[in-house]
Amino acid sequence: MKELKIYQSIWGMERQHPDGFENSLDANLQTIRDAGFDGISVTYEDAAIAGHTAEFLKAHGMSAQGMCLPTSVDALKPVLENAAKFGVDHINVQPNIRPRTFGECVKVLEGWLRLAQEANIPVYFETHRDRMTNDLFLTLDLVKALPELRLTADLSHYVVSREFSYPLRDDNQADLRAILDRSHAFHGRVAGPGQIQLPISFPHNKPWLDVFLGWWEYGFRSWLARSRDGSTDSDILTFTCELGPRPYAIVDEKGDDLSDRWQEALLLRALVRNLWDRVFSVSQDTVAA
């Protein structure tokens, strides 16, 4: 049975309080658990954090996306060692290296893919600004050159980096659908052409919210179709609510968030859950027919 798991980002729990008070990791884990999330997105570069988190998650029937920002091929090795030791749903790589040529990019990615295959751990590569995947067109070329390359779709970065206009052009839609057709996980936030993280509870941002919901719907349908033909490696699809602190969050003159990011994460989860349920139901009806 195919399943969507919705995670909350530990990074998204930072700077939630206008007084500067920071909750402990344990307090954040308990808040996420009590809210009913299926798991978390957390760094797997730090063995102490990964191990402590994994123990908590296992005790409560939750799972993790392991985040990392490797700056070389070998930098992924300790992350995979932590994943093998503590368990993980998958590793999410922000490729924190910026080769200047296409050939150099392919060489680095082939190294990471080889390590992932040797470790037998799913590794997905996130679409992200200021990373190897910064440029939409380069990323599209990379997935064509490397059929085994699997993405985590954070489409907010391409909306900002390419300053997508509204309504979207057909070529923008086609390009992002090509990204979604190679995506095996999602990071969720809503962007506009000039801002990486729009408050989704503000009515004037609804047009962009609807755009992203449309992309995620397409992505869910694409993943379900690929899962039927065996081109996915898991029965679980993950969606991470990743509403980050400033400078991602829009803040007022005092530096306080204009919206309640925790409440918006809960709203985002509800919207995505409803979207998945609808898409999955149609998918099951299609299979039955």
C-alpha cells in the first residue's frame, strides 16, 4: 500500500519565539510528536543528534529524513554511516558544491550515487539555490544524463531564482513537471517571484498557494504512476513542512515573524493530506477499473 508521510523540519522549529527563547531538541521532538506528524527532517551529519533523534523516533513509531550538505564526494560517507547505524527513511542531499562545468557536476553526482548504492540507502538530491541544483536548466540536463538521479522537489527555489511570473507560462509549467517526474520526496513551502516563503494564511497569497498545490498534485500523481511500474524504491512518499526562520520568513521591523509558522505548518499539513487523499483515491479507482 502506497503511503504519504508528512514530516516537520527541525530547522523550521528554530526562532519560533519573539523573545529569542529557543526550545530544546527534545521539546521540539515532543511538540512534533504530539501534533501527529509522521516524522521529522533532521541533520544526519552530526552523529549525536542523529542517534538521539532516532531513539526518540523509534520509541514513538516515527521516522526521519536525514539532511546533509556534503561539500565533496567523500563527505557523504559519514552521513551514510550514521544512516546505517541509526536508521532513516532516506538521506536528503543539498549538494553544497558548485562545479563550473557540466562534466564536473556529473562526476560528483556519480560518486555520490555509487556510495548510496554501496550503502543500499535511498539518497535524494534537493533542488535548492546556491547548490549544484541552483539552476533549473542545469538540473534538467543532469537528470537526463543520470537516469538513476532522484530528486527532492523544493520548487520554491526555482520560483524565486527564475522570478516566475503569474500566471505561469507553459514552458515554466513543463520544466517543473519534468522535475516532478524525477522527484521522490517533497519539501513544502510556498514562494513568489520575490520571496522564498509566503505566509499561506494571508488571503492575497492564495494564487501562489494554489499554484503549489497544483504542482504537488501533479507530483503525487507522477509518483503513484511510477510506483506502479517499479521505478520508485519505496512504498512511502514523504512531504516535509519546511517553513524556515528569517531570512526565509517575512518579519516585521522588530524581526518577529509576520505569521505563526507553526500554525502555518499545521495548515500546510492539512492541505497536503487532503490533496493526497483525493489523488490516492482516484489512483485506486483507476487501478480497479
